[in-house]
Amino acid sequence: MSNLQLLFDAPILCVQLLVDGILIGAIFALAAYGMALVWGVMNVVTICQGEFVMLGGYTAYFLYKAGVHPLFGVPIAAALLFAFGWALYRAVIFRVVDGDLFISILATFGLSILLQQLANQLFGADVRTAESGFRTLFFFDGMVTVSVVKIVAFVAALVVGVALLVFLKRSRMGQAIRATAQNARAARIMGVDTTRVYAATFGLNAALCGAAGALVAMTWLIHPYLGLPYTVRSFMIVILAGLGNVAVVLAAGMGLGAAENFAGFLLGAEYQAAFVFALLVAILLWRRFWLGRTRRYLK
Amino acid sequence: MTAILEVERVRKTFGGVVANDDITLAVPAGKIVGLIGPNGSGKTTLFHSIVGYHLIDAGSVRFDGREISGLRVPRIARRGLLRTFQQTRIYGKMTCLENMLISAPQRERSWLSILRRPPAADEAKAEDLLEFVGLYAKRRLRAGDLSFGQQKLLEFGMALMNEPRMLLLDEPTAGINPTLIKALMHRLRRVNEELAITLFVIEHNMSVIMNLAEYIYCLAHGELLAEGRPEEIRADQRVIDAYLGAH
Amino acid sequence: MRPRTASRWLLGGLLTLALAAPWLVPAYRTQISFLWVMIIFALTWDTLGGQMGYNSFGNVVFFGVGMYACAVVQRDAGLEYFPALFLGMAVAAALAVALAAVLGSGLLGLRGQYFAIATLGLGFAAGEFASGWDFIGAGSGMVTPLYPGEVGGRESFFYYLLLALTVTTFLVLRRLYSGRFGLAINAIRDDEDKAEAMGLHTTRYKTTAWCVSATFLGLTGAAVGNLIGFIDPRDVAFAGPTFGVWMVLMAILGGKGTLWGPVLGAAVFHVTQELFWTYLLGWQRVALGLLILAIVLFFPVGILGWARERWPERFGHTVDERPEPAEGGS
């Protein structure tokens, strides 16, 4: 806990941790919103969320290797992952929609293992990053450093989020998705092709994760096994923020990012992942006891 | 004649919606009492409040003279106050006999007793009760494979297996073949007389409840509208208006 | 032949075969030992997942805790090999049970997918935590003490230890399922609200079920740590993506909620998996991912589940005595 002392001695470090946390939090929120979308519309919990992030990261990385600036990798990764998500729905996910939720969890868990092992075989287990060449900014006499790439990534995440919102509000497909989320049967009766809607929703989810992954590749590191923490983070954010509200999802994402950064600093980096997983359990327990007071439970 | 169940000034709201307001009623031990009211008048909510499914906002519920409004569902059930569900609930993947066996009363079971086999007496009793509700031949079938009406009978049998002192029945005749309703009413009366189980029954079928109950409470818009003997209720203009007005 | 007698013959035959196996096929002792482990995994997972309807991805935690607990006792107790091992196993079981009781009181109040996800988090949290904790060797793991007997004695010893554990697990669970306990957890699976409304001590049953699972997992963990000789926090002790998921799959493959299903599923899965390891060098984990998908998507009812749907009367679901039209018989 010597780091705690450090925080008291140099409170400016808090600013550093907070800023870093909030910036990465927006990326968490992207993946989380994708999960909320699929969950709300299709009643499927996707455990392979993090693997989409990983694949988006590799897309950006290979584009970068081919000379494309990582920032342009973001839309390309999103587009590719959209197609991938669509195909995956057609091949696998359609079998678990409207079924037992546990089967969907297990199936997407299987996908998650499959994708990470494939990535490991094809891309190797090495840690990679896509250099963006942005500068680093210094504040408070160099006590707080913010690399421009993180700010760019943050803004890019917001742009993707806004684009998604506009799509859901304005486009016909977006409206069909929202209608299906409210009542799939009614939507079907009203002539909505729910199969297409499900495929598009799953594609959108993958695209959001892909964009997030490209941003991760640009800002931090990627490797085949990075997926699960992103899945768990998405899940936490969804539990805290619910399935609908984008602003709340974003806030929860940033809060989680900040909490994680502080925990990583205080407990040591080796416990950061443990913290993420333990926090999930803690949040679920908290929800349970909170609801339990009034004799309700998570459903 | 003492009241086994006393509900006093119970109030329950969901968000801003008042589901039950200031409801006071009493069910005398050993009787059959009815609870009627148009759809959405708060009958099932009141049942939920009584058996501890949710906390009430105000008021008190006493069973056998003791306050139970703070207790949770299983505790209340173990005291002998049991309810059946409107949407019949049975254990679908277990056989009828197993459904009955696990419904044996849980009152004074120690932790170790959960490891024991069900006593032979339970089994005999389960078979007798299955015979009573007319499901003996199907006792080794999976309960989920029974028809809806049969499931309803099974649920009734399970409730009896639990040796309750009082049963809250939520629409026992709904979904039951009209030709079987008479037999069911006959069984309800026998249960009340021979096993001395007090019955408190929500029912939409007026001819059933008027024949069955000795005393009837009528809810409308979450409030107690009227109470009295069946013939009084039948003649009560407010009750007639509530039913006609609501639909 | 009545099912009960058949079951007895089957059990006896298998047991004889199992006892003789180290002489018949000495080269496969370790592989078969792991078959016993897999059977315990599937059986103990099924107690919650199949019989009680609580799908756990975190049961591997008890396995890992038992493994570490035993290894720490062996390292620090200063006893001879066997006393230390048996003390370690006792501690492993006790710790696993205590953990199950504590975790159960909170987590078992979560329902459906929330319980599954929470236990998923739990399993990974334990692995990450163990990789950071220096007292148990952190990321570099722990080495269990050398077996004192002659060469090859270790394999035989742990073979029989694990076999004994498997048989005990099977018999204990069979006894429990045939009694009130089995009925109660089945009832919780089918409709927990109803079970509560009928006055069942649901929390007590649920926690007990998890404690029973944890006992055998803890003991198994202790033995497996010594069989392998090396404990890695993420790949052996708290191996969520492998052992943690396999437990689920084996039970589903054989048939959730049946006694023999998990045994059958474990055997089929273990053999398949060993073949993958032998013939798909490098790609075995990819193939395993595909296998998971295939089982979940195309065969979610499992072998015995399918048989039960096909021949309900063989499983005792018959209309009795009075020859009525069996309108209810599936």
C-alpha cells in the first residue's frame, strides 16, 4: 500500500489516473453498448465480445503493417467485423436466439475459445501495437502526461457512438432494430424481417467491438488472449447501466476505467485483471443484495 | 370463532400505482372465504402481500395471531399458510409422485434431515392424495407432460401434502374443463371439512364462489368495496357496478 | 432386468475393469487417472448445473483452492510425505467447503445467467489472484514434494486414490439424489419460486449442494496437484477456459441432470480430447473450441437426455396400473 501514501503526497497523480481511466473508459463503453444491443434485441449474452475487440485490433495492426494509418483502420475494422458478425449470426448465433440463455452463453464462450485459439495459431502469441505517431502532451510541469493518441481514441469512440445513435434513430434498419427490441413478435407481425434485424444487430455489435479493438491496438497493446477482460467489463457496464441509455453506458464505462486505473496503481499491475474479475462478482452481489431488500432479484 | 388471518389497513404501491389501499379483512378459522373483484383490482397483489412475496408499505398481516408481514415466503409457508399460483406452477421435469414427496411439510427439519430418504409414510400419503385429486395412475409421469387441468390438480395435491392450516387459492377453476368444476368444488369442500383447512379463494367464476364461500370480500381499484354473505354481495349495487363499469 | 440390478452389474463390471487397468494397460495409467478426474468434474458440476439448474463456470475454484491448500500444507507442515498429504487433503476439503459456504450464501442468490457470469468472473479472478500472490509462488506456481516410493509408484498410488475418490463421489451423489436432497434440488431447478412458496429451505439446500461439490473438487485438486507435480495458477489450478468449461460440456454431452450422464459424457469427451492432443498437434485447442460449439448447438440434451426423450418408459415415466390412454406420455 506504499502507493497509497504516494497518492497523498502527490495528489496530482490522481489526475493522471483519472484522465487515463476516463479516456480508456470510452472504449470499454463501445464494446459494452454492443453487448447491451445484442442482449436487448436478441436476448443473447455474448461472451465472445472481447474476441471481436481482439480481431478489430489485429485488423488495425495488419493495416498499419501495410502502411495504413491506424486511425483509418478504425472504420475498416468496423466494416470487416460487421461482415464477420453478420456471417457468424448466419452460421451459429441464429441457433441460440430465443433459446435458453445459458446455451447462448455457452455457445459464445465456445466461440470465444475458438477465436482466441485461431488467433494464437495464425497471428502468434506476441504482443503487438499499431504506432500512430502522435505526440505526448505534458501538463503540470510534466506531472501529468497525456498522449494525444489517447485523446484521439477517446474522440473517435465518441464519434462512433454518436454515429450509432443516429443510425438507430434515423435509418429504417435502426428503427426495425428498436422495434424488435421492444417486442419481437409484434415487429414480425408488422412486417419486420427479424432475421435480418438479428443479423444486423449482431453485425453492429461486432462492428462496435471492432472499432474499439482498432482503438485499443492504436493506444495500447493487443494479443490473442486479451478478450475476456473486455467481455467482463462489458458485462459489468451493462449491469450497472442497463440495456438502453447510451449516456449512462458511457458514464459507467468511464467510471470503470478510472476505478480500474486506481486499483491497478494501488494494488500493483499484477492484480489489475484480478480486480476486474472480482469487481464483476462484487457488482453482481451488490445488485443482488440491493434488490433482495425489496425481495426482488436480477432476472 | 377466531380469525386465523387478519389483514389490517394494508397498503401496497408499485412506483406511483396504488395496488392495494387500506385493506382490512379477516378470515375465520375453518371457513371458506372468497375474494372477488374485476381484473386489476389488486386481488393477486393482496395474496402476494399476505404470503410475503413482497413487502407491504403499511399495515399489518397476522396469521394465527402472530405478525407475519415482515417474514419471507418460505417462513410463512412453514407456519402453515400456503398459496397456489394463478399460472399453475409445478416441478415440470419431476414425476408427479416426486412433486408430491418434496411438498411434504418442512416445519421442523434439521439440517441433517435433508440427507435422509423420504419416509415411507410420506409415500403412502402422497399416493393417497394423488388418488384424491385423481392423478394416481399418472404418478410416474413427468409433471410437465400433464395437461393444464391435470397440473392444476397436481398443484392442489401438492398444497395438501404440505399440511397447511390455511390455503390461498388463486383462481382454482380457471382453465379447468367446466365438467370437472363440480368435482373440484366437491374436493375443496371436503378439504375444508375433513382436513380442517381454511380456504381463502380468488375466483372469477361467480357461480362457483357464490356456492363455495360463506363470506365474500370484493375489491375494486385496489380498495375494499364490499363484504358480506354471498347473497348480500350478489345484491350489492356497488359490486354490480364495479363489474359492469370495469368491463 | 430391472434398472436397479442392471445399474449394480454395470457398476461392478466397470469397477473391476478400473481396478485391473494399471496391470492391463500400465502405459495409460496417467491418462486413465485423468479420466477419473474428468468424471469427478462432470459429476460435481452436474450437482448444481444439471440437478439444481445453477450453471457454474466457477467450480474450478474449489479444485484450485484444494490443490494449493494441500501443496501449502505439504510444504509448511514439516511432516513425512503421507501424513502431510492426508493432512493436506483434509485441509483442502475443509477450505473448499468453507469457501463454498461463504460464496454460496451470496452468489447462489443470483439466478440464471447472472449466476453463470458471476462464477465465470470468480474463476478468472481466482486464477489472476493466485498468479499475483507470492506466498503460493505467484505466476511461477508451486512444486509438490517428491513421491518417496519407487519409480512408477507415484502413478499407481494416485491412480487408485483418484479412482477411490471417483467411486466415493459417485456413490455419495447417488445416495443424495435418491433422497430428500435430490428431490429438493430438482424442485429448485424446475421452479425455485414455487419451492420457496412451498416452504422449502432453498438457501440451505443450494449451499449444501455447492459444499458437496466443493468437497470432492477440493480433494481431487489436492490429489491432482501431486499427480502432476507442478501447480500453475492459470493453466492447472484455476484453468477456467479448459477444466472450467470442460466440466460443463462433459455433463451436457452425457445428459444433464442424470447420474450416469456425466460419467458417460466425461468418458466420451476425455477420449476425444486425448485423440485431439495426439493427432492435431498445435491445433487441438482450436478443434476443442469447435467441439464445444458442436455439442452446444447440435446436442444440448446429451446422450442420456436424448435417450430419455426417446424411450420415456425405460426411465420409469409410465402410466401406471389402470390402462388409460397415455395422453401425457411424451
